[in-house]
Amino acid sequence: MRFLRPRRLMTYALWTLLFSWHIGFAQNSFKIFLVGDAGDHEESGETLINLRKELLSSPNSAVVFLGDNSYKNILWGMIPFGYKGFDSTRNTIDKINSQLALLDHYQGWAFFTPGNHDWWNRLNYERGRPKLAMEEAFISKNLAKNSSITNPGNVFLPKNGGYGPDYIELNHQTIRLIFIDTYRIIMTGIKKNKIPLEELSFYDRLDSIIRAGYTLNQRIVIVAHHPVYSLGPLNKTLSHPYLFKRIKASYIQFPSYKMMASKIDSILRRFPGIYYVSGHLHALQYFYSKDHVHYIISGAGSKENRLSEKEIIHYDQGQLPNDFLIWNSGGFFELEFSPGSTNTFIFYDNALLKCSLED
């Protein structure tokens, strides 16, 4: 892998080179834009405005919103945290619309997948499902009216509060995009800290769907909300993990989250070259494992983890040469597949940083 370190101030010549390089592949390449946790603003913020510019110039592409598509303001926003998501009030409708507006006149594919806030951080399926259903119905109904996108009738995956895996084949069946609902899995194992039969069947199906795409020599991209590997605050050790479960279920050391991450990661390592994409952590991260698995975290669509310089140095010390971390900035991620063997990763952040990685 060739890794091009980012520079805050890019010369005009370098920008021209990058632009020309992309134009050369425009006719044959396919891009997947990845943005998570974009639901905190009632109007499109800087990150989403920048994303829209890229979408309109890239018709042969797809965009995936990686969950936490709407955050409910608590006490008119005076309290900066909460558990609720979409509830059909003007506040949450505007937050969803800030993302749907990006898709006006966009000619590619558009997908939404759920995160924990879209389930209202509920701890059981029966209580969370009606909340998620409201959001799914609103997004599906509104994008069904969008005549420009490629898939107006199939935008919210997995459907109906299911685990998945659901998949779509893109770019003349050369790419297999697989959707899973990680919070659904976390909820399933939250009571007894063991893997129930319905979850076991999920892992079997996931392995089977990946294997089928692998035998067809497709590029395999799994999209979800929760990372299975990351650096940062989500990794901290929990004392009394079952106390205040609603909060702690967001951390990778929470028992059912940890179990899910381990099971999914063991599947990923069987398929060198696979991509696992998530949000949840409000940062931009990229990792390339010794098993040749690409881990992408793109969770800075409307929120950023604010870290001190000391914390950033601490996490930077834990990264490997091919790892890439951006904190304290909004942004999104682009994954570009060319007809040959070269795949390109582009990070965008709101400090005008643009960084390329080539696989």
C-alpha cells in the first residue's frame, strides 16, 4: 500500500495533479462516498455541503449514510447529549432533510443504514423497532419522489429492523455492497451475554454472502454503524458494564458489542482485501491489518470528537505506519474502485485537507 501523508496547505500544482488524475479515471471508475453521524444539524453543515459538491460531479457513484441519521435535541439543545433519534417532530425532520437535500439532482445510488440513535438507544427490539420504523418510512417515502437517484425504491437497508445482511451489486456487478445493522446485534445479546441462535444464523449468512461475492472476484464492502476496530474513546475499559447499559452499549468493551466485533472480525480476516466501513466514532480513521482487511471509520458528518493535544498524541502512538487518524474536524470518506487493481481512498475534512491512499 502506498500512503500519501496529508498536508494542510496544498499547492495549486498538487491540486491540479490530483484533479487531472481523477479525470483520467472518471469514465471507468466507481466511487462510494461514506458519511456517518450526519444527523445533528437542521441545515446542511459544511461537511454535507462539501459532500454535495462531490456527489454532483460524480454520477457513477454511491453515497452511504452510516447511521445516527437524526439526533433529537433535548431541552431545545441546551443539553448537548441525549438518547433519542427521529420522532417526526420538526426538529428531527429538518435534520433528516439536511441530508436528503444533498441528493437533489444527484444521479448515483443513495443508501441509509441505521445506528444506535436511530433505534433511540433502546435496549430491546420491541421498544426500539417503532422508533426506527418512523425514520425508515420517512426516508423511504421522501426518496421515492426523487427522480434523479438510481434507486428511489430501495434506500434504507437493512429493512424493517432486521439484522441484514442485505446486499446490492453495483457498477455492472463488480462491487458487492453489504449492509448490516450492528445495533440490532448488540441489543440481541444485551441480556444474557451469549449468542442466540438467530444471531448465529446472521454470521453464517454474512460469511456466505461475502464468500459468494469473493468467488465472483467482486470488490466487497460491508457498511455498518459500529466499528469492529478503532482507536479512541470508544475503546475505554468499562467498570460494571451492565450499569447504565444505555450509555455503555456504545463502547466496544460492552459485552455484547465486544462479542459482535470479535465474530465479525473473525469473518473479515478470511477474505483478504475486504472493506469494513462504519461510523459511530466522530472522527475519520483508516486501518490496514496484517490480514489485509481495510477498516474505514467515517463518523464525522455533523459531530467531531474533541480531543486534547495530549489525547491525540496518546492515540497517535498506538497507530501503525498505514493507519490514519483525523480528530477535531468534520469530514467524509471516498472509496474509488478503478477497473484495474488500484483502489484509491480519499479523506476530506473541513480544514481543506485531502489525503490519498492507494491500495
